Amino acid sequence: DKKCVRLIRGDFENKTEYQMSPVEQAGKYKDNGFKNLHIVDLDGALTGEPINIDIIQDIIRKFDLKVEIGGGIRSFESASEYLKAGIERVIMGTSAVEEPDMLKDFCIKYPNRLVLGIDALDGVVKTQGWLKGSGISPAELVKKFEDDPIAAIIFTDISKDGMMIGPNIEATSDLANQTKIPVIASGGVSSLDHIIQLEDRKNISGVICGRALYEKAFTYADVLEVLGK
């Protein structure tokens, strides 16, 4: 939404809105030292096609940030358009289940520009904005793409996302142990202790923080300090 940043907690029925524009918030992240920005087009996730590309383009034009975008990217064409618009990496999840051959073709044309988004609930991958079950596990899905030039995997435990109760570190680490693709943790991070716990798992390559930053649980400077960077 152009007027506010919206965060989803657990499912699309539970959401928190912050009264600031995404462009404003991107500027604040840039001012605070962030170099990488993770964006999800929630409207796109529900409709199945990119909706807020104009906002994303505005962010890219105004700020020197490496941006990755997910939400509603379910075709070769829509993913390609984002890359042409200046997006660093695109995230696709539903298509990994429903159109794996398309994802493989995309990786051939754009190696290491695709991030595989895996959203799971009770050990099962969910698709179409968390609304549909797939019947397969995260590990089974990853195996299909193990030999493709994929930049990373973002693993989200839906039950933890936006809930400020801690990430599912065990499930994330377990998935990372089963693939050579870098795995990024997402969902539930709410304290510096969670950051430290994830850092201790050397097989987890990164973490996405959202609500914790909006709620001022910690700052980017705090993270760098506890990690000794």
C-alpha cells in the first residue's frame, strides 16, 4: 500500500499496519545503515500478480539499496520485469511447487538472481499467499532445485512470522543441513538473543527482520555490536 507498511502475523487475517509509506521506511533503513532490503508485495501474494511495482521502482530510484522482492511473482515474465526494473533478486515460492520447470528456465537465463521462498506450516509447504497446502515438505521441495543456480532459500515458519516469539531455529538449521544452497531465516525474530542464536548456527547464512525493527526491539547498530562487526 502506498500509504502504509503492513505486516502479516501468522496469516492474512491478522495484520498490523504502520502509518508510514514504504518509500519513507526504505529511506529510514538506508539512513540507519542497511544495505539490503527485503520487500513482500502482500497485495500481489493474494492476487497472484505484482501490484505495487511502481512503489518498488520509486524505492530503487531514490535509494542505493540492494532490493529483493517477493509476493505474486508467479511467471517468467513478471520476474523478468522486476529484474529489468533494477531489482537485485526476485523471490518465488508458489511457482516452485506448481511450475518448477519455469523456475529452472529462469535460473538458466538469470543465474543466482532467484531466491526460493519456502513458507511452511507444521512441516508442509504452503503456497498462494499461505492459503494452499502443497503436501510436500521443505526438504522435498529443495531437492528439486539442488543443482540449479539459485541465490538463496528464505525459510519462513508461518506460525512464527510476525508473532515476536522467536524463529524456528531448529527447523531452519535442519533444512540448511540438507542443502548446499544458502538458507536465510525468516519469521519470529524479536530480540538480539535470537540474532545471536542464529549466528551460532553456522549453517544459517542470514536473517530477515521486520516487525522487531518497527517495534524498536533493537536497531541495526545493536545487531552489529552484538555480532562484533
